[in-house]
Amino acid sequence: MYKHILVPIAGDHNPHTGEALEIARALRDKGGKITALTVLEAIPPYVAQHIPAGIDEKNREAALASLNAELGGVKDAKAEVVHGHSARTILEYAAEMDVDCIIIASHRPGMQDYFLGSTAAKVVRHAPCAVHVVR
């Protein structure tokens, strides 16, 4: 099936996270890998100057600890936390790390999503690989 599966997980840990990881395990080739990725939005420079030094790293460490807790000590998935714009960063990560499938959870779209587009919708439209959306 797939050699490298990316499972983006929102910071608020969507209720479909467990299901997305189960699907990833089912679709992974023997010897393949799963990466669970959380993207932290970058702090704008005009705000960053008013925040204590090192807060970015503390936020990253807290997000990584939370993601590892969400994974429940699972040995077959690697947790990654990066900074950036969610959809764009997921797409860049997938291209750079030779991901061949993205499994992303989505919520029911609201009116704002029809005008702006959700992260999942942007990933589906622009991904360099197969995408499986969990609802």
C-alpha cells in the first residue's frame, strides 16, 4: 500500500484522531512508517516582540508532549511538531519527506469554510500524493 503516511493532527485533537491512525496502520506497507504531525501557527513578529524569550520552544515541547500522549505510546508512529501555516506546512512536509498518503480528519463544513476553505480542503486540492479524509 503506502510507504510513508502522514497524519496531520490539529492542536485541539480532533475526535477522529484515533480513527485516522487506525486507517493509517491498515494502509501502511510492511516496513512503512507513519508520521503524526501537528502544525503550530507561527507567531507574527509584531506579537513575538512582546512575548518572553523561549515561549515558542515551550509551546512546541508542550504540543509534542500532548501529541505523544494522544498517540498513547504507540511505537509505529513518529510524532512531529512544526511551525507554519497549517495547510501550506502540511503540503510542504509531504513533498519534502516523500509522503505517499495523507490521512486527515475533517469537520463538517460551516459557512466560513465555503468562502475560506478548511485545512483539509486545501490539502485535498493541492497534495502531491493520495489523500484520505476522515469525517
